[in-house]
Amino acid sequence: MVETYDVVVIGSGPGGYVAAIRASQLGLKTACVEKDKELGGTCLNVGCIPSKALLHSTELYQTVIKEGKTHGIETGQISLHFPQMMARKQNIVTSFNEGIAALFKKNKVTRFFGHASLKNSTTLTLSDGSEISARHIILATGSEPIALPFLPFNERNILSSTGALSLPQIPKRMLVVGAGIIGVELGSVYSRLGTQVEFIEFLDRICPTLDESLSKQLQKTLQAQGMQFHLSSKVTGAQVSESRVILKVNSSQEMHADVVLVCIGRRPYTQGLGLENVGIFTNEKGFVKIDGGFQTTTPNIFAIGDVVDGPMLAHKASEEGTAVAEIIAGHHPKIEYAAIPNVVYTHPEVASVGMTEAEAKNAGFAIKTGTFAFKANSRARCTGEEEGFVKVIGEEKTDILLGVHIIGAHASELIAEAALAIQKRSTVTDIATTPHAHPTLSESLKEACLAALGRAIHK
């Protein structure tokens, strides 16, 4: 007999597992199907979590080497044990795998492992041949790295982000194709470990989704750390052997490395889902088409996260997972997409929320801007984290805050206040007149807002 559920979620990433837990909390009999052997999807297993673990480890390593003596810390000869660094990363991932399993058990979410395919609008066939039935189905299958057509991933010396997180040894030379967020983060990891890292970027600046002022400052900073950038450049061919990879750039230049990391983007993962069996369509980029309530062209089947259009961010997927579960349960949630922040976990970090200056101008807003440098912030001076600045963008007429952009220490944490302000349609004056503890890095946001009002105190 085929077991029937109120909700079946396909995929256990940050969108899928959150959707499953929230649906169960709302009293719906829920199951989650995961094609891989571990729960958590790309973010937990081969994305956000392992990359941030390595970024933190390598940042500590560099801090001790470069700044220890300044703080009066004498350590003697520093040595690096790369296998232990990788083991720590994996231990963190495993603990979260177990944590999601425990949350499923606590919230009475049934787990199924295997590939799921839509037999019809209410029946799923699993890879072992069994079937499960659901009144509602949520597609949360995520995304996968895009390879160059002439340079397929082998995860030995032609790497996706997945392979870069599991290298057995530190390469001497790495070429990174694509200087977007994933590229600069993983490039930073290996640069700190002594790898010579060079980027080949098709566009004329790195991390092009950032406000231009942050993009330029980030490139300057990473270059000072030893990384090199070749902008407005295109990889046109490759020669691959076991010991070396040679890339042809701009049709004539040749560049070689031990490993090549390809970070040119990700695409939605819909292979084998059986969308054609139920009349669900994708757009020209492969994203599943949905309406404003996450419904596909088949009304009882929903889609969220990387498999639908929008920024491929774990926290965006989680918000959508919560929302779609509540919609199925008859609630009316709302997601403020303008308030979803974006973060680059380099050193220093970069974080932004809302409109860039260019976007605001293109939208026809008359704007005012304010900046404040961390070198004038008391806490930053005390901790030696003086690099970077905060930039705020407000509408001239209404004073409504349109965007906040930060490059500096702990930007990923500082951006939360700005995200709340954007969500609540707060004004520049609201933040400028809100007391901030002293000395804190968050005072820089207040000061940037004061600067936008022409009332700067410490600038």
C-alpha cells in the first residue's frame, strides 16, 4: 500500500528541511526525500558551512603569522597541519548532518533517501522502485556548479567548488575561472595557505552584483593579500594532464596551474525529476516557473530555493521554505526580498542589502549617500580591524533607507540591523538617531547615516 502524506519535500537543503519542519509544526503529515546519503544539501555538505569553516581556520593561521607579535603574542615557529584543518571542517559538517536528523525526529518528519521522480501530480517514485503519495509536493532540489563545455570537472585538477573543499593537499598554483563570490572566497582559502592564486574574470570587475565601490575596494584588498586578477578575460581552451593544466586565455595567452577552480555560476538541479510527467515548465535558464505563491503550473506542486529564479542564497531558500509550508497550511506569509542580505566571507568581509547606488539611480530615485571609514571607529582601532567602510543610500525626498553596503570586519553580522531597517522601511534618520553601544563596530552604520544627513560627528 502506498503511504500518503500531506506534504512531501524533495531535497533536504536549507529550503527543503526548513519547509519540512515548518509543515510538520503546522500539523501536516510530512516527509522529506533526499537523493544523497546525508541531509543538508549543498549548503551544509559542500557549500556554505565547509567553506566558512576553512575560511575561519585559514584566517586564524594568517592572523597568528602576521599580527601575533603586534599583540605581544610570541609563538615561535608556526606549522600547518592541513589534514587536521580538513578534519575539523568535516566534523562540523557531520555534526550538522546529525542535527538535522535529530530535528526531523523531534518534529516527526519522515526521511526517505533516494532519487525522487514525479510519476503524476500526487505520486513520487523513489530510486528503489517504491512509491509515496502526497497531497502537496515541494520541489527544493537546489543547484549544481556549471562547467565550461571544454573543461569538465574531474575534481582532481579541474575543480568545482565541491572539489575545492576536499583537496588532499595544498596546490602550489591555482587558477580560478570566475571572480564572483564563490571564487574569491575559495581563492582566499588557498591563498592564505601559500598557494599562488590568479583569477580569470570575463567581466571588468570582480563580484559584479556588489555596489561598485565595494567591488573595487575588495579587489584592491585581495590584491594586497597576494591574489592576482585578469579582468575582461575569457578562457577559450584548455590542455589537461595529470600534473598540469594549461588554459588558453583571450585566444592567445597561455596560463598554467596545478589545479583550476571553475566558478562561473550554478544552475538549477532538475534532472530526473519527471517535470514533463506533470506539465511543469522551466524558463530559458532552467528555473522552474512559479507564481507569487510558489505554485508551479501544477497547483499542488510548489518550488523554492535555487530551483526557482532569484539569488541563490541559503537564507533566501529557508525563508521560502517557511513561507510555502505556511501557504499550504492556509496562512498568508510575506517575504520582503529587498531585505535579503548578501555576504562575501573574505577578509575583510563584504555585506550588502537593498539597492546599490547604480540600481537606485536606474530606478529613478533622487538619492543621498553617506560613508564612514572603519579607521575612524574606536572598536576597529582597538581590534586592529581598520580596513573598509560603511556606505548607506537613502531616498532624498522621503529619507527612506534604500541600501546599505559594508566592507570590513564582521560585516556579515553588522548587516542584520540594516536588513531589519530595509524590511521595516526605516529612514536614514531612524538609524542615525538610534543609540548604538560604544565602542562597537555598529557605530559605523550610525555614523554613515549621520554623514548622509550632513551631520557627521567623527568624520
